[in-house]
Amino acid sequence: MAVLQQGFGDSPQPSFSVLDDVTTIGRHKDCNVVVPSAAVSRLHARISCEDNRFFVEDLGSRNGTLVNGQRVRERTPLNDGDEVEFSTLSYTFVTQDSVSESSGSWGVKAKVVSVSDAGGDNEDSIRRRIVSRGDCITNDDLGTDIVREGQVVGRMLINNGGSWPVLSDATQKLNHVLRMLHGLRRTINRDDVTSRALHILFEVFQFAERISVVLRNEHGTDITVAAAVSRRADEEIQICLPVVRSCMQNAEAMLYVDHWKSDSEANSELEDPAIRSIMCVPLVGLAGHSIGAIQIDSRNARRPLDKQNLEQLVVVSQVVSFSMEQAAAAEAEVVRAVLESNVASAERLRSQLAPSAPPQVDGFRIAHELIPAPDRATDLIDYVALPDGRVACLLLDAPGRGPDASALMALLARQLIGSVTETGSTSEAIRLTEQVLSRRLEYTPSITSVAVMILDPQHSSVTISVAGQCSLTLIQENRVTEVDTPDVIGPPLNDGSHTYSESEYQLNDNDVILLFSDGITKVTSPTGETLSRPRKLEMIEEAATAHRTVFESRLRRSLNVHRGDAPLVDDVAFLVIHRTGMSDTILNPASSAVDSETRDA
């Protein structure tokens, strides 16, 4: 029986009985609980009972209904001891006529089911696996076999609303919770949370012999054994896969008695009674999903784990769950802060290395564009004026992100500039750079790409060598041709053993050479479709139909329109050499306006 108690003490206020089906509360005389107050609506609230659980809902009252100080906006569960306010009138909801030691806002007691007979064929009753820290258990390994109900001693549904089981010996239980809170108060690492929690759990559960902790990965596909510890050194730790799976899937704690046959023939039946008691409790996150589980077991037949132990583990597991999520959030924040710092440092480094503007060459227009990814800063375009009047154009694409990628980008730029200045050759500059990197670095990422184009204004020619994933396109008389031959495109920088070739292209008036970094192959649309080769060539053809002086800005605009709000996963850089001829060296006002418009886009 449940009641609404308006006060306690020597002179308690009247109590109102809550019916076993539906109880209406309001000012109207037809309500089950009539509250003669102007602050209470005629039909104010309703309490319903389903499967021995009570729920309260507000019926559109003027002044509202509150549970434990929180306004009720939807059907809300009621627990023993909750404070319920109808407008300004406060009541205590209790599931019995008077308050006893076992009452409190802890939720419902554990449901206890029958324990199976200790007899039987003494075979393994449940699949077990020997585990150690770091093991990965797939969903297929967890299986679909059913936990044998006859061996389940107790179950408890784990609520996400703070509803813990009613506990006896409350002072001792509270002390254990405070001990756990104290031990985990400054942990910001999940490994530290696990380590400290294990130490405290062994203190709390004196007869526990082994403790395991499993955590679900971020994709929900596997679980990882975060800890597997025994009181006895070098003892194999086993987890019961169906029990762990069931607890996590159903968000319920379980006390299980496993009758199993010992693997050791040396132990007699008296020394090894072949009974193991297992507690398993899910670690439930704030979102209400299981993020892992704790398994504690013992083969001590004289002091088996019992329902009181299960209740205690449910309570302290809430602290562990909270600490795990706090640690995960702290780790994510640290990663985010480090990434932001690294990206900012990389951006500063790139801005220091990058030229302020492309060089000016009579009869030619050199231009470049860079569309940066939000957490990358490893593509770089640079120029070198050679002593004989030629101009070297460099495109570098270092993979990865963070300090290592930025350092590789800076080293590549420095070495490539020195090599092209020393050799005056595109292929020799790349080969020499690769050799120096192989001597100075233990490992060069295999997708490191560089490209060198040397413009010879006197002969109106461009010599090109490419190492890696850079793509080359020629625009001649409005014909767009993508170059993909071994004569130009060589292997990425790697071990210093490659030789690179070079090709020379003659440029006529209005011809364009276009060089892309490999980020162009990773551009996706809002629907996740990667930019196809035909679509890329179509964009280049569309940009080429306009005045060549706005070619690169129109191409950039087309790329941005294609990807919409889809994030970039890599920088996109491209380099343009345009043979202007005398007629194209002076821009008309219309061309300037188009250029301004496309760049703003």
C-alpha cells in the first residue's frame, strides 16, 4: 500500500491512500484525493500503478506538479521517499503507512529468484573465457546463448535516474560509497579509474577472489578487458560471457551460481566443491547505455557472494560509471586541446614558410589556391627563383597531422628548396631530397608527396617531376587532359632508393598547367560521395571557359559548391602556371569584377 504523507513527527498531518490502479488529485469533489486549496487545480495530477511501480503525471494544472524539486513535464516514476508538490502543498510518497529503516529514495528491492540444486552432472554450466588486461572480445564471441534462470540468485534493474536498491546496514554501505568517491575524486584517466576502483573493490568485498572490468568500445562492436585481477598471483581469470552480455544488454545486475568442473585433477571434491558465485553489474552511462561491466567472483563455498554484496556493488558501480565517463570526457578534452594547439602551431609554421604572393614573370601568370582542412596544416606551396632566370614551383603534401606532420612539412620544404637550387633539375631535386630524408629520419610515411615544376620563361616551357599522389592536368586550346604516366608521376618519397624522371611541356598562349595535391581525391559531397575523376575534369573545363585570370578562383568556388557543408579530411592545394601572352597581361574591368566575385565565394 502507498500513501501521500503530508508531515511526520509528533503531530503528523493526514495521509492519503494511493490506490492500486489510478489515483486522481485535485480540488474537485470527484477526485480520489481532494485538496481544498485555491492553489490546486480542479483536476491537478494523477498517480497510476503498474506492476507494483508508481508514476505521477501533471494534468495541465495552473501551478504545476514537482517531484524532488523538479517540475513534472511527462509521466514520471515515483520512488519510496520522494517529495511530491502539488502547487505549493508538499507531500512525501511512501510505499507503506509509516516510515521504517528500510524506506528511502533508493528505488526498488532486488528481485530474488530460486537457486538451482547443487546436484547435476557437474559439467560446465556456462561458457567461460580466460582473459587478461587488453583482450578484445567481439560480439560474436559473446554469443547468443541464454543465461540459465535456475542458477540466477538475484536480479536488479539498473536505473539511470539514481534509483539504487534499498540497503540494510546503511552506514557501512554509505562509507563504502564515500571511500570510492574519495579514491576516484581526482582521476582524469580511465586506466587510473580502473586501477583505483579495483583496489577499493577488493577492500569492500573481502571474500571476492577475482575482479574483471570490461569496457565497450566507442563503436559498440566489441568489449575490451580493462582489468582482470586475482588475489592470488598468476591465477587465470575467467569471465562468463553470457552473464556479461546479458547484464550489459538488459542493464541489470546479476548474482549467479556457477556449478563447474575444475580443470585440475589434483583437487579433491572436498577441496574444490566446484561452485562459483559470480556478481556482474553493468556500468551504465548518463545516456542510459551500458558502457561496460564489472564481474566479481569467488569459489569460497563457506562465504559465497550474496544478495547484500550485489546491492553494494550496484551502488558503488554508479560511482565507477560516473568516474569513467568523467575521465573519458577529460581525455577527450585533452585530446581536443592538444589537437587545437598542434593545428594552431602548424598553421603558424605554414604561414611563416608560405610566400606572401606568387612570383611575377613576364608573359606568364603563376597562381595557387589552398583550401585548408580544419585539423590539418601540412600542404605547402612555395617558389624558388633560380640563378639562370627560371622559377621553380614546389608543392608539398605531408601526411598526418600534429607536430610530427608539421615538422616533416618544414623539413621537406627546407630540403627541397636547397636541392632544386643546387641541382636546377626537377627529378634530381626530388631524388636528392628523398636520400637526405632517408638518412635523417627513421621512417618517412609512404604517402609523402612532392612535385616540382620549373618554368623557363625564355623558352616558354615547364619541366615537371612528381613523387606520389599529386595529379597533373594540361589545358591547351580549351582541351583538358589529365596526365598520368610514369614519365611524370613517380612513387612517393619513402626509402631513398627511387629514381625520378621529368617531362617538359611547351606552353602556347593561354595554355595552363594545373597541379593538385592528393586532397582533391578526398573531397566529398554532403551525401558522402567522393569527387569522381569525370566530375573533377568537368569542373576544370567549366573554369577554363571563363577568362584565364579567374581560372583558379572559379575552380575553388566549384569545389566548395560541390562539397557544401561536408568537412574536409585533408588540405586541398593546387598550383597554376598560365601562359598569358601579350593580349592577356592587362585585365579589363569586367575581368576584375568576376575575379573579385569568385574569390569572395
